[in-house]
Amino acid sequence: MPLVTPPVRKKSPQIRPDDGSGSGTGWDAQVVLFNDDVNTFEHVIACLMAIFGHGMRLAEKIALEAHVHGRAIAEVEPREQAEKHAAALMRQGLGAAVESI
């Protein structure tokens, strides 16, 4: 009788500590990317990958959503991190903002 390998169990998601913001997760802000008629898709995608560490597919999806709808959520994270990331996007010539969630 062949040996059966037990199934691999997925790790449970990490819960991030509360920062006292009231959200319970500490992730209380979202970085919004705005569409523009200046930057190429390639530039936007490269910035999303470099700044947030997004993979190609996710970066393409965010860029396309911003193009079609005028805005897209690039990331949800703690406010301090969101402000740094939004500033990094703006340094690259992209329109971005931080919104509370």
C-alpha cells in the first residue's frame, strides 16, 4: 500500500497589532492612485511594483482600474506608511492621496 502524504495546511493570516486608531487592525488608511493623461502604463506599473512590492499582475490591475474609473486603491496600510507611499508615488509624477478608512 503506497504512503499517503498528509495535506499541507495553510498558515492562518497574520493579525497585525492594534495601533490605537480604533480600526482594530492598525491599517487605517488607503493609498489612492489617480488616473492621468501623462504617465505611461509601464511607468505606473513599475512604480507600483517598486514602491509597494506588488507583483506584475496586481500592479497592472491597479493601473487599469485607475485608468478606467479615474482612481484605484493601491494599498491599505497604517497611515504613516500610506503617507510615505503616497509621497513616493507623487515623486514619480503620479497623482496619489491618502484617505482614512
